[in-house]
Amino acid sequence: MKKKSVLLVEDDGVVRDVIKGVLEPEYNVLGASDYSEAVKLLRNPIDIAIIDYVLPDRDGFEVLKAVREMVDPTLPAIVMTGYSDENVLIKAIRTEVADYIKKPLNLTYLKRRLSEIFGGEDNNKYHESVETREEFILDGIAAYIEEGYMKDLTLDKLARMACMSRFKFCRAFKERFGQTFISYLNSIRIKNAANLLKNYNLSITEIAYFVGYRSAAHFNRVFKAAYKISPREYRKKLFNLIASWQNAKNVE
């Protein structure tokens, strides 16, 4: 199925990259920092526009007007703003935007709204509220980890993505999620590894590499710390349970 295209107009480069990184697994995202860049992208297919209200050259509603004139007068749009201004809200209502979202964004809510607008469903529950730009960026990093856990994700790389020092990133990440970056990454990798162990066609070494470990021994240590048994024992126990269930079913 062809991905829907999202025009994202946001002048804060870090915020734009975070939103883009979260949405790109499901959508084709075209990023622009202002009105001028957005207009240049209008030759591309666009299914929805996500536009910041405050931009360097025009306000978001002027961008939306241009987009609808050049693409589709009924194009759905989401307007983002960091301001609590009644006039902005009134403008949003008058221009019939699909949603009006206060910054900093709740990324889970944004993904859910896009899914709803395109007629899909999202069973994710809302995450805790996002109060600051830093929390928004950290939520984006967490989403990036969940999507790319099998890649070579290092503390230095993610701290750079968040535009933070190693020390600040480690402290902020633990405050936000209640565990260290390494702990968070390992929990996601091991959870996915446990699911892959159901497939007997994959060796344990293959699974270790697939979920991001470059050493089978390291994978075994981390897995055993999480489940109290080795991956091999976990697989054996799993298949014994499946065999018992199948035998019981055959008896019936």
C-alpha cells in the first residue's frame, strides 16, 4: 500500500527532525522550514499538511492557504502552536483545520490523529503529557529507538540527535523514562528477541545479530538477566508448552 504524503512545515530544525523521524516509518514526510520552502514542495503529492503557526516569513495560515490553492481546497491540515491565543484558535476553526495542537506536541497523539484522519485505527494508549520541548525531543528519541533497535545505536549518536551533551542526555532520559538509555534499549531488543525465538528456523546467533547485538555471548548475558534463563532454555520451555497445548487439544 502506498504511503500517504505529509507536508511538515516547522522552522525549528530539531523539532522538525524529531517529528519526521517518528512519522517516516508510516508516511512519506516532506519537510520545510518556512513558507518559501513549503511552496517549492507543492509539486509533490500531498495528502495532509502539518504546519507550525509561527514561521520566519509568513504565518501558518498563509502557508495553509497557499497549499490549499495549489494542491486541494479540501486538504486536511493540522496547525501547531506554542501560543495560547484565542485569535489563533478562531482562525483554526474558520479554516476548518483537522486539528489544532498545542506545543510541545504529544507524539502519540499526533500519530493517532493522523491515523484517524486517514480512516485507520491506532490502539496505542496516550502517553503521559508533554510539558517541555526537551520532553518532546526525548519522546522522539524513544520512538526512534523502538523503530531502529536493531541498528548500531550509541549514546553519543542519540545525544547528538537530541542536541545534548552525554551527561545531560543520560540524566534527562532517565528522568523521563525511569531507566537509563542502555536499559531502555536492551528491554526493547530482548522483548523482540523473545518473540523471534518462537521461530525455530532462526538460530540464536542470528536472532542476536538481528536485534542489534554484535556478540552472541553479550546477547545471552542480557537475555538471562531479563528472563532468568538463557535464550536456549527459553526456546525449549516455549516449545514444550506449545507441544503440551497441542497434545491436550488432540486429546479433546
